[in-house]
Amino acid sequence: MGETKKSVTMKDVASLAGVSVGTVSRVINNEKGIKEVTLQKVTQAIKELNYIPDAYARGMKKSKTETVALILPSIWHPFFSEFAYFVEKELSNLNYKLLLCNISGGKREIDYIKMLQENKVDGIVAITYSDIEDYLATNIPFVSIDRTYANKEIPCVTSDNKAGGRLAAQKLIEKGCQEFAFIGGHNSTTNTTKDRRQYFEAYLKEQNKKYHILDLEEPIHDLEENVRQLFTSHPSIDGIFTVNDFTALDVIRTLEKMGRSVPDEVQVIGYDGIRLASGRDYPVTTMKQPVDAMANEAVRILMGIINHTPHQLQVTLPIRYIEGPTTKK
């Protein structure tokens, strides 16, 4: 990560516009009685310097918008959409509105963080894997899901990925598997989902089990070809743990194309606990995240920051093993 850029201050704006700091403050607060020529000078200086008023630091915030932004990588993913459902439900109980920010592979998180700094939303809950660390100042209402930051004051809510990885290994061993594989992806951010692989692998090492790792750099474009190569090199693999349920479904589809039966020949466990619709069965055996509790905790912490009340900085919630159709009974 590059060197953090020096923040532009109100004093910098005043200097460039040739006015006092007080005048800049009056312009920002839309006060009346400002000469048009002065207004233009200050507005132009703000634009040139890309200055964002730090309302929280200066105590200038006039009122709450009663709106919270939720940043998601993609609303298409069932886990993310279910998480959004429970966040909106909890916010509604508090008479707050939800602004859904669907990133879909882009890096628009910074735009939403600026909205927060400009008082257009009161806070942000985010599942994001983009490089936004430099834009997260201390004490802004921001709650992260499954990702920690160097700034330890940014709260994080996660499921117990460590326990999930270990339990997946235990279950596959109990079900008679002899040779194992982890299949998933990774990126450069410090997110807790990496613990799924690490603790799965650690438990297999403790048990002196033979295993293989297929951990691809995200975004993954060639999963099927890599799975085929893995099974060509190690045809005896009969127990697989994947980083999430979507990956599990992709792996199962590839195995079926290869003529490998699931779960008779190969057993597969995913992570998340996705369902394609409310009330439907789980499509894979999985480590279910408590998505409703994660959403509620995220909102609770965010409200604590917004209202300046005590709140936790790290919350880890228990996972639950769900037997599905991709392991033997």
C-alpha cells in the first residue's frame, strides 16, 4: 500500500480562495449573506483541492439522515442478499432507512465513504475487498464484515471461520474420507475467511491426513480447469471443503461433468449456509453462518458509534454444521 496522502483541511481551502477559515465554514454550512464572488472562490477552491468537509471532527453535523449505507460485492450472491434483508429489517425496527450499494466488481466504495463524510448517510456497514484503508478515518461510523483493518478502531463482525474450518475436516474424516482437498480463492485484503482454509489444513495435519490445496487468486476465471487438473493429478480425493457454498456448487458441477458421483465417490462441504429461496433446503452440506445475528450485531455496533455509546470492536459468532445432500448420511 502506498503512502497515505495528507488530508486537505479547511485552512487549505481558505488559503487558496483568499478568504478566512470562518468564511469557508459559512459556505460549507450554506449560511446566508455571502457575496456571490466569495461563494464562487470558495466553491472553486473546494473543487480544486477535492476537499471533503470532516463534519464529525468539527462537530458541524446538524442532523441525522437516519439512513445507513450497506456496501456489498454483489447482490446476486444469496448470502449477501440474505444479509441485506436482515440488515434492512433491523434498521427498520430503529426507524432507519437502508441505502444498498451494489459494487459488482467495481471500486465504488470510496464514493459511498465520501457520502458518509458529507453527511448524506449516518453510517456504513460493508462487505468489501477493495483497497479503501486510506479513506477510513478514526471514529467514522463504519462496521466491517469478515475483514479487519490496520486501524484497530474499525469494528469487525464475523462468524467463527476457525471453528468452521476445523469442523469441516472433522466431519469429512468421520464420514470415512481418506484424501482431502481445500478449494477456494484469496485476495490481498486481511479478511477472516482465510481462516477457513488455514484451520481446515491445520486439523488435517494434526491427524496426519493426506490433503491438497487449490487456493486461486480472485477473481477466479478458470475454476473448472483447475479442478480437472487437481483430480487428474490426485484421483483418490474423496473429501472436499470449499471456501463458500457457491464454490462448492461449481466444484460439484465440474465433478459431475467428469463422471464423479457426489456424495458416493466424493463428499463436499461448503461454507455460508446459502439457500436459493426462503424455506428451501440447503443445496450443499455446509457450515452455516448466523447471518441474522451478524446483521443485528453490525447494526447494533453502528448505532453505538453514531450515538457515541459503548460498543464492541470485534464480534465472532458461532457457526452451525448443516447436513445436506453432498455428504453421506
